[in-house]
Amino acid sequence: MQTQFGSAVFPRLLRRSLSYIPSILYSLHSLLNLFHFFRFLSNSSPQSQKHKEMASPFLSNTIISFSSSLSSSSSLPRLAPSIPFSAIRSKSTPRRILTVRSKIREIFMPALSSTMTEGKIVSWVKSEGDVLSKGESVVVVESDKADMDVETFYDGILAAIVVGEGETAPVGAAIGILAETEDEIAEAKAKAASKSGASTPSAPPPAPTPAAASTPAPPKSTPAPAAPTVAEGPRKTVATPYAKKLAKQHKVDIESVVGTGPYGRITPEDIEAAAGLSPSKKNVGLAVVVETKPAAPAKAPAASAAPSSLPPPVPGSTVVPFTTMQSAVSKNMVESLSVPTFRVGYPVTTDALDALYEKVKPKGVTMTALLAKAAAMALAQHPVVNSSCKDGKSFTYNSNINIAVAVAINGGLITPVLQDADKLDLYLLSQKWKELVEKARAKQLQPQEYNSGTFTLSNLGMFGVDRFDAILPPGQGAIMAVGASKPTVVADADGFFSVKNKMLVNVTADHRIIYGADLAAFLQTFSKIVENAESLTL
Amino acid sequence: MHSTLSFSRATTVPTTNYAFHSQSPINLRFCGLRREAFGISILTRSSSGRVRLSTRGRSKRISASTGNNGTPPKSFDYDLIIIGAGVGGHGAALHAVEKGLKTAIIEGDVVGGTCVNRGCVPSKALLAVSGRMRELQSEHHMKALGLQVSAAGYDRQGVAGHANNLASKIRSNLTNSMKALGVDILTGFGTIVGPQKVKYGKVGFTDNIVTAKDIIIATGSVPFVPKGIEVDGKTVITSDHALKLEFVPDWIAIVGSGYIGLEFSDVYTALGSEVTFIEALDQLMPGFDPEISKLAQRVLINPRKIDYHTGVFATKITPARDGKPVIIELTDAKTKEHKDTLEVDAALIATGRAPFTNGLGLENINVVTQRGFVPVDERMRVIDANGNLVPHLYCIGDANGKMMLAHAASAQGISVVEQVTGRDHVLNHLSVPAACFTHPEISMVGLTEPQAREKAEKEGFEISVAKTSFKANTKAQAENEGEGLAKLIYRPDNGEILGVHIFGLHAADLIHEASNAIALGTRIQDIKFAVHAHPTLSEVLDELFKSAKVKAPASTSSPISEPVAA
């Protein structure tokens, strides 16, 4: 009986207390908020002091209006003095007509609750350059209790954001600058810069010179002056919604980013790369390979990871940041370090291949197509070399043989993919290759045209390189590095000397799945196919 | 019934000053709600099999049957015939059987109509997936609950299969429920040939003529595609195609930010797409209460991979072909000047829905549609070209455009059955709730705040607004889903509820307490004494009613008093 009684009462009490706690808290807020809102600041000119009205806080977590004039040097008058003062000011309406020419106001971090000492900017509802009208919400602030919209009391232009999204600022600190007219934006920016110099080191402060007032418009803060001309060019920049958001967030000038997405559009990954961030998504799809000299690019990120070991820059050196594509290469190269690779080399006699090449060249067949076809045919017999290890636990056998071929394009490297290279005949393959290269130059490769490779081919033979070794791109099992074919004196089993064309191929493979014997057998098959080149035309 | 939906949402006009006779369908405001929908005079419709075929049939028919047209038959095959077996027709049929009417339903396509096959039902399946994906992907949210989940992924085929299975399951439920009750399902496209007389038949078969004492038109609607937009069903699609989820584009533009657009943005962003909204009006989500849409924008748009263009029309959309992406020409809504060109991977046209009433044979009974919609009075009785009521003919659901919601159609159908069985009944549309199944959900009933203020000013009464936050709700906090707001618009003098708007966890399920109160005329001073289990989300509404300040005292007798005027 007793227990029953007890259990009936307890939840009820609990419920009461629970459901009323929040409402008590909220009403407490609104009271305190009232006080905080009556804060105001003086403008540089005494006439411009205005009384700040406030929206009645219907519910404490609704909309809170806040904005005030720029402070001169006087300390911010807070709670106590503000209430009577503003009450007086509000009556002196005639004085308001005497507006001052320059109206630059700061938007402050409001005190949204009694216990709030600092607030985090959840998001800027408006962005720099947006025209604001009285009563519009400008920024969302997260207090220790809730997120609230902060409104402006003035019409104007949001000249500068001092505290960016995700950053925090103490109560009363300027988080943004409001200019009344466009002419004042420059001045406001200068002010913002001096502010941000103190609070956020991220924004580059253009020196606020005294001459700033007389010169029409100081250059826009961040980008190089070349940027606008890019925008006016014939090709317009296309960036995805998230890319735009990221660019804003990380203060990346979107016009300066080279898009690597479909149709050359700027993707979020491009922005992340430009901002020097590690991409949020793994394996974004850009499988890029670098040949022998990866030491230099690979060094950069490694160095940045351990700045202490970085040697001091040589005087007079220039620092050129990576383009998006170079960043992607760099990222992939570092990623490749996690794969245990080994290399196997093999000399291949190419007389038959060279003869065939001479024969089919007039028909538009390229050496790349011949080599890709030969590799694909060999892979068909050695599926393990065409497999990949995605998770460190299993083989992933690819159903298609897609040969990626590394191509240098100005300032970068891309690997267009010849899909189903074992199934297509030489002529189709050559035609396909021509298309891919054209597309790659025009930056119009579709993602599946550069990231679907299952095996990569890299050829430096045309430069006279006799041998080199390649880095295995993430997500593939093996890569073949092809050197130049050179006349070589060979002795046969009977001791007869002859001169044959030989080229050295060197395959780098993931030893988790492909072992030495696998690779050796594959290379032997490859060599046989090349030595009996006629089979390539079948 | 599974009639919660959002897909049969209205095609409505942009603003009140919109010219009634405008020639340009581009001017239409899409995805509005709660206002009477105006039709579209120029329809570019592809799926008009019924229209064409029945037109052919009809001309034949007319010559053959002019003799007895105009004279209603003496005895009838059925008491009630319903043309269209969507949710509206189904609701009417079930109620008619309950009332003892001999009922037949004519369906030319599949039972279930838009809602079940191409609307609310499959979209809920996709949204169920997107909700879970969103949750699993939210590392922050999971961590706060102490959960650890390794990378969440999805199989597109599996997701599409789930939506398809759900639709067929609901469809067979619907069919079986009607068969079990003895409703005759007549297959073919129905055409009215004269008073109380309907012809139906399949293509290539002879037509059958049936007579009925009363006829209900419930033919529904199809997606509306504005002029200049080329739908190829692959890269430029409507909700019909999108629900099949044949591919998930990297970047999709959604034209129209009403219910349909908003729900699909939820689905696509959860599955990894980026979304660009194109909205003709100056703000997103134009049909919602402004405060709710503002909050919704903060939660559903700003933090997601979504951007938007407002105040623009998509005047030309070309599907992806010849190695080019989908190209969208944007025109400024006011200046009519070219504004921008977008290149995206896909475009979803979610600009509302157009009535599907062509070929119904309405001219045989002298009824002229208004931009496709069948004109009706408040009792769903069809009005002819001379402004007279057509006896024994009713039109419900999207086809009349009063309120383009599946459950509204069903309610209208029930109302009609009540009338033909001798009880006068007028449906109060202000008591019909609506919901948008984003994460979190949005729901509403009655008037928005601006509408209520306008009405208050006109009729000279005062209104007040009360609000509660989900942050103060224990259950919402336990779920770690405190984002949300409930808003009540009411009359402080007599406690009448004018509108309730909810944005938050399970808002769609929470709205019914308010819609029932409006339907039954319950006043705030009475409902605030109703008890809610603790801790539940329903306490959000409990708090809301309790925070209202009503001058009138609670009624002494039953809380259910006279109904609220519509």
C-alpha cells in the first residue's frame, strides 16, 4: 500500500519540477535580457547617440535585437547607467535629425543570459556586403543556453564580419561592422581589420592608414588584384553549394580556385585543398600518380606536420601555394605511404612491338594504346595484379580491367582511364585515348573517367628515361613504370651476339595482396605479349 | 489510413494580387498551401494517356447517345460511383459502404492514386532512410548520446526497393479493404456522359455505361511542369521519377521550395547530394508561417549542403546531353531579365501539381473547369458554366483544388457521403492539418500568423500568440533533439484556436491535438486541463495551451461546445 502510494506521488512531483524548471529559467532570462539590451555606446559624435529600442522578448529564446554605434575611446557604459540615459535620449527626438555623416556601427556580442560571458557565432545569417534593414536578423549566437537570432536596429550594409562562424567572442566584443552607406564600407573594413587584428589573427589586416579616408576605396582585403579579371573572363566559375559555403567559412577566394569536378566545377574538396585542410571525405576520387620525383611534393605536407624540423627558408626564395590539383597529388602521395609496396623490374624485348607500331601508327594507334592493351591482356591472365586491397583484410577483385595512364598536364598530373582495355581493340582504344587526353586538357573529365582505374601505366620512355619506379596510387594494386626502348647488345644461349631493342619495365605493387611470384609471372606474360606483338591486333 | 502526406500539395498562385487571368504559367507561385489553388491553363503534360484516348471514345459516344443525354435514368446500377481510386476516392468508398450505399469505384491506372504510388507513401520510405542516415552521420549527435558508429553508407537499390515495396504493400491493403467491403472496382478511364451516367473502359475494349444516383469525381492531379522546362525523366525529373531514386546526383537543383522540394532536399542531402533551391518568391518556404519558415531555414537549409536563388524563375531547363550538364536559365521574377545560368547534374521540378481533369466529359454536363480545376461549392457540389449546381455530381480532392492534400480529399469524400445519405455536412478546411516530413518535421493547422492578423483586423477581434520551445521538453532533450518551436495563434477573448504551427521532432504526429480541438471547437481554456503523459513530446502542446492567456473562463459543462465557424 505504502509503496503504491509513494510511487504515485513521486512521478507527479518530479514531473512538476521538471516541466517548470525550464519556464522559470526562461522568464529569468527575459528579465535579465531586458537589462542587457539597454546597453548602448556612444558614437564619435555626441549628437549621434541614439536610444536603442528593443523588441519585446516574447519568449526569451526568440529574436533579440542588438546593435549599437561605434565606440570612441570611452569605455562601454553598461547596465546601470544605460537605462536612465537612454530614457532621456529617447525624448530628445529633434536631435536625431542632425545625423552625422559617417555612420559606422559595431555589432556586439549580446549578453543573452545572465550567466553568459562569451558567445559562439553559430552562423551569420547575412554575409559581408549584404544590405540590412532594421529588424532583420543578422547573426545567430549560441549562448550557454540557447541559439538566438540577433537583429539589427539600423538600416545599413554589413561591411565586415569580425568574428567568423564557429568562433567565440566575449560579451560586448564587436563581432561585425555595419556601414550606413557603401562609401563607408572601406572605412568600416579598415576598422574591422584593426579589430580583427586583435581578436582573430586569421583575417589579414590591411593597414588602416590615415589616408584611407581620402583615397576612394582601399583594395578589398584578401585576394590578389588579379582575381576580378578571372571572374570577368569568358568561362564563369561554377562551384557547388557546399563548396561556396566552405569557401566562405575558410575565407578562400573562390575565383582563385581551379575546379577539378565534373565540367571543371569547383567541388568542396577543391576548397578544402585550397584552404589546406584534410578532406572530410576519404578518397575523394582523384587518383593522381606522380613518378620518380615525388620527394619534393611529398615533403611539403610531411614538413608541415612537424614544423620544428623545417629548415629556415633560404633568403630570396618564393613560396607558391599548391593548386588544387597539386594539393590532391600531394595528399595522394602521403596517403600512399601507408601501403607496403615493393618493386619488380623486367627487361622486355620490343623489336616486334616497334615493328607493329610502325605499321599501325598511320592508323592513329599510339604507343600508349599498345602498352595499355598489352598490360590489359596480361592482367586478364593474372587477375590478382588487377585486384586491390581496400581494408587491409581482403582482396577486391575488379571485374573490369581499367588502365589508368598518367598524363602530365600543365602544372599537374591526371590519370585518364581506358576502361575495359582488354576488351576494346587497338583502334578503338587509341581513339578513346585521344578523346580522354583532349578532355583532360579541357578539364572536362568525368569522375569515372579518372578515378575508375584498376591498374596504372606511367611511361617516361619518350624522354629517354631508361628506368624509374612509380608510386602506387591509393586504391590500386599495382602500377607499371615504362622506360625507353634502347638498342642493346644481347648474347643468346648459343653465344651469338645480336642487337635488340630492350626496354625496362618496373612494377610497384601492394605486397599485402600481390607477392613477388605473382608480379614475376605477370611480367613474364607481359613480356611474351610484347615480344609477340601481333597478338595485340587480334 | 496512410494519408499523411505532403505530395499532393497545392499549385497555388503567388500572391493575392496575382492577376487571375494571367497567361503566363511562370507567374504561378508553387507549393503554397492553405489557399485555394488556382489552376494552370497551359499544361505540358506527358502522361495524358487517359486524356487522349477517352477523348476519342467520347466523340464516338456523343453521336451515339445524344438521344438519351439530359434525361437521367429511372433506376440506377449504383447508389454511388467514384471516379478515381486515390486516397480521396478510397475514403469516400469506405464511408459509403458503411452508410449502406451500393458503391463502385472506377480506376484507369493503379489503385491508390498519387499518394500511394507516386507521393506521400513512397516519399515517407525515402525520408525514413534519410532520417536514419542523417542521424548516423551526425557524429556530434551520436557522441552526445554516447554512441559510436563507424561510417554509415547506403545501397541506392535497397533504398529504392524499400520505397517501392511500401507503395505496393499499401496499394494491396487499399485494394483488399475495398474488395472486402464489397466495393466494385471497375477498371478503365471514367468519363461522364450525362447526368448520373458514367462510361468507363480500357483502351481497345468496348466501353461500359453505368448509372448511379450520385457521382464523385476524384481524379487527382499530376506534377505541374512550367513552360520551358524539358523533363526527360533522367536528369530533369518530377517527383514521379525522383521517388524511384534511379540515381543520386552529386548536385541537384530543386525548382520550388514548398513541401515536395523541401522533403526531397532532405532526402538528397542525407544521401550525399548537394542541393540548389530555385524559388520564384523572395523567400524560401513561402507557404509556411514566416516564423516557422525562418527557423526551418536555419535548421533545414543553412547548415546543410544547400544554397538557393530566390525571386527567380527557372525559365528554361535543358536536360544533360552531348556531354553537357543540365543547364538552367534563371530569370528575375520582377524585372524578367536573365539573371544567371546554372550547370548542375540534375533538376527536380517541384513546382506544385496540376489537376488531372481533362477527358472527364465535363462538357457533357456543361461544366467548365477553371485552369483545370472543377469548380465546386463548400459542399463539394459541382458548379456548371452558368453558376448553377449540377445535381448529384460532386468533386473532391486535388481535382477541385480546395486543399491539395490526400487526407483533405478523404475528408471531403466523407463529407459528400454524409450529404447524400441525408445529413448536411460542411468540412471545415481550417481544421485539416498539414505536415512536411523533413528532419525535424514541420506541421500546421489553421491560419498562419499573417493570415490571422488580416482576419482579426477585418473582423475586429484581437489575437495573441503563444510559443513553447522543444528545448524545454524532457522527451525531446532525452532524444537530444531540442531544436524546435510550437506556436499557437488564438483569440484571447474567447480562447478560440486560430492556428497551430510546430517545427520539431515528430511535429507531424503532434499536430492532431490541435487539429482535433479546432474541428471540435474546443477552446483553450478547456483543453488546457487535459492531461498529458509525462514525459512525452505531447507536453510541448500542453505547455503551449497552458501558456496562452485567455480571458474567458473554462466552460462548466462538457468542453465540447459549438463548432468553430469555418
